[in-house]
Amino acid sequence: MITDLRSDTFTKPSPAMMEAMMHAATGDDVWGEDPSVNQLEAIMAAHFGMEAALYCPSGTMSNQIAIKVHTQPGDELICGEHAHVYIYEGGGIASNSGVQVKPIESDRGLLAAADIINAINPDDVHKARTSIVSLENTSNRGGGCCYEFEQLEQIREVCDRHDLALHLDGARLFNALVATGQQPKAYGRLFDSISVCLNKGMGCPMGSVLMGSANYIKQARRVRKRLGGGLRQAGYMAACGLYAMEHNISRLADDHTNAKRIARALLKRDFTGHMLPVDTNIIIFDVQGDWTPVTFTDHLRQHGVLAHVVSATQVRMVTHLDVTTEMTDRVCDIIAAMGL
Ligand SMILES: *Cc1c(COP(=O)(O)O)cnc(C)c1O
């Protein structure tokens, strides 16, 4: 039995989720006639207290649609230097929206309002028009860390003052909500658009949902079609999302507990260097001494545990619903038994 800690994208649908798919009511979603998609969009919008929602095949697509609708070609987008929208979406912001990025330094991917103010271009013909700020919560390259809500409120205020759209890449927003106890509707009030992934800790094989005002989502629906993301009987996939909304949110706390246990086992060992604080389900740490990230992950693989090398010095492990307590015990035992 393999314990796959490379990413929470490796989850497989559970038998109960498959059962929900088998019995999904479907129709043609491009025609707006898929009842399962319509229900998922309505449930998600209501959950976050936003007017409307759009089911998308991937989080990359929902982020890209979100940015396209908020911007004009030649605009500038502010985000963290390690933001997924910037470094992991294939140059999509430039290609899809004709928008340039001003990446800013941040504390583990969490932006400070003062740094955003400094990055906003003055109204000057030499400069690109700054039109949007994109935040990420939890922050993937920041080790799954979460924003304090006051931090977000300060950023909202800056965006209001400077007439900027505020987008949230909430690929792991449910992890942040479970870890902090913050309220989904408070997020709906604060952001102009929110993208959440169903294909990570929520355990779906695919899917993401973009939320915003009714008018915003109407425009987003056309961009989704243009990008080839209008799916026909998408209800078989949306059914997974409906199942996950009912069964897979509160259990994210177990993933966070398992991640903290593995982190503690690692921190007992001298080969573990600097580790980013483990707030949710992601562990990112330096490997030092006689081990390198490559030899370390090779050793784990020989014991049936997969981890991901994220840089020349760092390894990443991610817990999710296919990593049980027993698997976590085993991972801790393997780490405890490793040579110096
Ligand atoms: C995974 C992820 C996405 C979207 O990924 P898809 O695989 O396209 O669904 C977006 N942002 C962050 C921070 C992510 O981790």
C-alpha cells in the first residue's frame, strides 16, 4: 500500500462518491440544463454568500477566467512572488488576459496591505494600469499557511481606495476555514471573486468553482466557453462536488492533525532543517546533513511513501483524505528509524 504525500491532488473518489456519480441527474450544462451543476453552483454561492457561481474543470481555468473578466489587456496584476496564478499556470495571465504581473515579496505568500500600496502604479501614461490584486489562501508555496482575517480586511480597504478588484485563489480555502474557524460568508463579502478547488482536499477527481456577482459570473460563463471549458453532462462530476460539500469539509481537520504529527516526527530528527509552520495539510522543510531531498525521498519511496522535492533543499509532504491515521503512524515510524 503506497502512502502518497506528494500532493492532495492524488486523491481518488471514494466508493460513496462514485455511487453519487452513478446516480447523478444530468443535462447539457452549456445549455444551462444540468441539474447537478446548477445545484452545485447554487450551493457554493449560498455557502459563501455570493450571488452566483460557475463550475469549471480546473482551478487553473477558474483563476484564469477570474483574471480575464476583471482586467483589460495592458493592465497589471499584483500577487505574491510564489503565487500559483503567476508561477504555475503556464504564463496564462499574459497569454489569456494580456496582463502583466507585478509579483511582490511576502511572508510565506501572505501579502501585507502596505506592500500592496507600494506596488500600485500611479496614474501616469508611462505605467500599466494596476487593476487587480490576487491573493492565495491557503498559500501553497508558503506551506499551507492562512491569512488572519484583519490582514484581508486591510487589503480590501486598499483595493476600495484604489479601485482595484480583489480575487482570491482559494484552491485550499476550505482548509483555511477549518483551520482558523473563519466564516465562508465573511470571505464572500470581502472578495470580488473567489475560486475554490474541489480536486484537492475535497477529494473530487476534478472541478473548481468560481464565485462572484451575478453580472460577473455571466461574463465568466462566456470566457469559460471560449476557453473550451463548457462541458455537456458535467453533472457526473458536479455530483462529486455535491458529495464533498456534504461529507468532506469538517474531516479536513484530520488531515491537519496528521500533518502536524508527521511534522513533529520530522522535527525530532537532525536531518530536518528549517520547516515552515504547519497550519494546515502541507509540510515544507529543508533536508540537511547526510541527506539531500533526493536521497531522502528515494529512501521513503523504498518504504512505500511518496514525497515531493520542491527545491534544491526542500521536500514537501501533503496529507489528504487518502492518508489514514494508520498510514500516518507508519510514516512517523519510518522517519524515526532513518539513519542520521
Ligand atoms: C492546485 C492549485 C490551483 C489550481 O490547480 P488545478 O490543478 O488547475 O485545479 C490553484 N491555486 C493553487 C494555490 C493550487 O494549489
